[in-house]
Amino acid sequence: MSEERSYGVECKNAECHTGIILGSYMTRPQRGGDLVSFVVVKKAGLVKCPICKKEYEYDQSDIREFPKGV
């Protein structure tokens, strides 16, 4: 059974902190031989928050895993 999890960044605006989903990755292969995904971001670049509308630059250390439905 494959399992996907969401990843993204938390808005750097001190008054916002909204979770911004950038994508999902597979944590468990669906079948034998399938590859498991790993999230590697050299520079996510500028990401605009959909709530506060401010843009900040993010990199690998800012990547977070978010629960399903966030």
C-alpha cells in the first residue's frame, strides 16, 4: 500500500505562519521495485503565501511535512 504525505513550508511572516503545501511524496512503495520519493530542494526560491500574500525565500531547511488535509 503506497502512502503519500504533503510537504511544504511555513510562512515566515510572524503574524501568519500558514502552512504552504508545495507537493507530496511517496513514503512507502506501492509494489516491489517501486521507488520511494525523497524531497530535496536546493532553493525553493520565492514562495507567495496564499493568506497574507507576502513572498519569502525558502530553502531545504525550511521544508516541513504536513498532515493529510492541511
